[in-house]
Amino acid sequence: MPKAKKIKPETNSSAKHTRGVNFFVHASSYVDDDVTIGQGTKIWHFCHIIKGTKIGRDCKIGQNVVIGPDVVIGNKCKIQNNVSLYGGVELEDYVFCGPSMVFTNVLEPRCKYPQETADKYVKTLVKEGASIGANATIVCGITIGKNAFIGAGAVVTKDVPDNALVYGNPAKIQGWVCECGSRLSFQNNTAASCANKCQKTYQLENNTVKEIL
């Protein structure tokens, strides 16, 4: 991820173009010290960006989003309203998080036995171009593959392959999608081409989809 400029935001103030850095933070949101925000990123109402977080360039972060501590977000990601990204979560570039989807970072939460230090958090990686639908739940400790598509309301409990379409509870592979999100139709493991936006061609072999260059 390209380096973004670090800022020391003013307390509860509009950070639009603050100190010559070209990003936007709405006046109702809070950004802690030791946060990195990339050029062109927009953070809207009632958000809290917690210390140690790194956000890439040209991201769009909707209303009532909490990020951190120590979360990494790539470039050109879109995070819709009411999403929380806790410590241990990493998004690569071009990741979409739908409204009210949920990440977790502890597998055995107990109030009586709190796991409050970063070394206790279970990591989750969302690879480039993946989309997570509204109200989906991502159980921590998994990897969501490149260009994967998680359907609305899905409960994802295990790794998702690149370009896989999954939904349900628990989420299961229901098909395959192109980089642009269009469904791919494979017949007898032959190649499939996207008929819509990007015209890319893919091969399915041993439950793995690869682009044919």
C-alpha cells in the first residue's frame, strides 16, 4: 500500500484539508493521534478512527463507522454505514464492506475473562477486490480471497477462495464471479468469459478460479 501522510488531527474539528493534507473528516467524527489517512479519503458523520490505524488513499467511510486500533485499510476501499473494523482486521485495496456487516476478532469472548491485548486478537484478511454484503458476519481467523463475493446476511466461518460467491448460514460456495462482480458460468471445467463489464476470461480447475491472461 502506498505511503499516506500522517496527521495529528484537531480535537473534534472538521479536518478537511487539515494542514495541507487533502482528505476530509466530518466535524462530528474523531480521529485519534498516531493515525494515517491517505489523500482523497473521506470519513463521514459520527466515526471514530482509533490510534495506530492506517487508511489508504481515496477510501470512502460512511456514517457511524469505528476503525481500530491498529487496523490496516488499503486504497480505494468503501466502508458503508454502521461497520466496525476491530484490531486484527486488514483490508487490501478495493474492498467493499456493506452496511452493518460485522467483523469479529475474538473466538471465545467472555466478560469475566477479557482478551484486551492485541496479541489475543485473531487476524482476518480481506484480499483485493472482495465485496461483503449487508449484514454479513465474518468470524475471525479467516481469509476472504481476491474478488470474492459474500452475499447479504451470510455467516462466514472459513476461508473463501478467490472469485467465489458464498452465501447462507454457514456460508457455502454457490458459484463464481468475475473481477467486476458478474456471475461466471463454467461448463465441464472449461473457460468462462465475463459477458458484461470487463470481458475477462477465467479457468476453473480443482475448485480454484484463475484469470487467463
